[in-house]
Amino acid sequence: MGIYLNPGNTEFQRAVNSEIYVDKSLLIEYTNRIINTNMQNICVSRPRRFGKSTDARMVAAYYDQSCDSSDLFNDLKIAKTKDYQKYLNKYNVILLNMQDFLSLTSSIEELTEFLSKEIITELQIEYEKYTKGDILSIVLGNIFAYTKESFIFIIDEWDCIFREYREDKRAQEKYLDFLRNLLKDKPYVSLCYMTGILPIKKYGTHSALNMFDEVSMIDPMGLSKFMGFTEKEVKDLCDEYHVDFERMKEWYDGYHVTDSLSTFSPRSVVASIRTKNFGNYWTSTETYEALQVYIDMNFDGLKDDVVKLLAGEQIYLNPNKFQNDMTTFK
């Protein structure tokens, strides 16, 4: 058991042990369907504090072969599915939080070198005979060639680089090339589950990560019930903790990812139940100044539309035409 290679299930156990926990384990039923297939790469983008990291740790805890996670999952919904036992704790897992590496380095080159060195160091403990060299993809390829053991990659905050290096296209492309070389068409990859706020960034012909299926609030690809707390889940919580569901809905029913499914902010729901008070818990996780710069541009009448919304009017738009990134506001 290491920090990045097979990190165990402690982090997910903390989530399950929490006072308020909503079972999202059926997400694993989907990853079990796509493992070792042409659809094995998935990138899930959604807002901050919408459970991305908790889901990533859950997926890691389920597949990690260094631990026994049956006590954690036997009482969850995934335990009732057909392939539950087939994949439970059967894989090597490499769990990476890119924000951690970003905070410890000062350039993309330094980040990729440091990340590779740390993972190779842990691989050497388990596979000493096959870990010569300092290129991570080659080391992993050698391990698979001689042992036939593959890996599941779980990458959290994959897009933090684009926020830090928002004007440095060369650094962004270098980072994308690193991920492509590590993940694309590699026999040692059985599954890659990535999370972030932004979708996969594409630079014209530089579509380094075009093997990923993108799941977002706009296009949840059948995973809409995992993009936040559903209305039924929130109602069940309100019944359990004696909270006014209609007031909860009035405060936090902010997303309709499909015509029939309403999604609530997990951060806001949990905080309001714990504090017994309704408040702006989700918006407090980021400063308004981050949005004000863009609103003040009034591009395509955005500021005017915000004023209309605050006045109680409705605004109709087609989000499918938008490109969500940190540099091209249009």
C-alpha cells in the first residue's frame, strides 16, 4: 500500500463513516461495464463541492487490490449488482490528485517529472525487477509485459493546470501530451476515471485526450443521478433529519440535468442539515470576484441577463454552443 499506488480505502471509509452519507456506489456498476473496453476512459466534469473527489476515492477503494473493502461496500447498492464480487479489490490502482502535484512544483516540466518519480518509486517496491528507467509509461509497460497486471488510473482535479497556466498554451499542451503518452492505447490501462471542473480541452488538431468520453452537467450520458444529490435522495434526508423539504428545494434545487431529474448541491444540502439553517453554503466556497470579471464584460448581454434573472425573469439559451475553458470567454 502506497500514497499513489494502491492507497487503500481509508479516505472512502471516512466518507461512509460521516454523519450524512448518500450512497452513490452504483456509479461503480457503470465503471464495471466499461472496464477493459474501448469505452474505458471517462472524464466527469461538474462544479466544485459536488462530490467529485468522494466518488474518485470510492472507485479507488472498490478496485484497490491492496485492501479488503467488502465491509465498506457490502451494505451499499453496488453489492446487489451482478459483477460486484468479480471486480472487488482485483486491480492495481494509481490515484492522483493533480492539485497536490501542482502545489509542490513550479512548472509543468517539474510537475510531470516529480509525478513520474514518485509513482516509479512506489512501483519499484512491488516490481523491482521491471522498473528500470525514469519514463513512467515505459516502466508501466514493462510491468504489464512481464506480469500481465494492469492498472486503474483515477485522476482527480485533472484540469487544475488550466487554471494555473491559463495563458500558457505551451505548458497546457505539454501536460496534455504527458497524459496522452501515459494513458492512450496503453495495454496496462484497464480503466481511467478522471474528474474536474472543465471538460477535456482541445486545441484544434491537438486533441491529445480524444479517447475520453465526457460526462458533464449538460451531457450526463446516463449518469445524471451521480452528478449531485437527486430530489429523492434529498427528500429522504429531509425525512430522516426532520428538515422542511420544500424549503430545501426552494434554496438548493439549482440544476435540472434532464427533463425528469432535479439535482441539488451536495455541499449545501449537507451543511444545511448539519447546521439546521439554510444559507449560501455552496457559493461561499468561491469568491464572487471570480465571476464578476466575466459578468462585467457583458459579452453577448450576459450582465443584462443576470440582472433580469435577479428580477425574477427567465432567460432561455442553448448551452450546447458554449466552450467551457479558462481562456476563450466567447
